[in-house]
Amino acid sequence: MAPPRRRRLSRSGEFDRVYRDGRSRANRFLVLYTFPRAGGDAGEVRLGISVSRKVGGAVERNAVKRALREAFWKLDAELPADHDFVLVARPDVAPLVE
């Protein structure tokens, strides 16, 4: 089941804050940025996903986003509250989703 829309990052300013002030970890396939929010939002985890055109056409990019979203929300119970996360897909991730 998909989480409610309010648990997504959608504005560029929200993404920019996570990129600028958050911490990152990377591997060959993904970059994960995390940013602990101060108060508000009732302790919910929020997710943003960025998949560039280097990954592929629209169909491939949407498939990658769906797969990342599903995998991320399966771990929802284990994630720290009041955090924003941004997943950035690198071009090497496309063959993993096919």
C-alpha cells in the first residue's frame, strides 16, 4: 500500500534543503541523502526520488521510481522519525529494475 502523498517531498526547496544540509551515502547505483527535521510533521518520514534522463526514457525512469518507492516504504517501520530522505538514482540502476 502506498503512503499518503504528504509523505513525499515535492517542492524543489525541500529537495534543496536535504541536499544542502543533509548527509549522504552513495554506491554505484544510488545516492541516499538524509536530513533530520526539527519538530512538526508528527514524526513522519518523507521521501523524494530523483531519476535523471541518463537512466533512460520516461518508461524506464518511472519503473525505477516505482521500484525505489516500494523498496523504501517496505522499510518504513525501521526508519527514524522526523527525517526527510532523497534517493538519487544513478544510470547503473536501470538494468536492476528490468
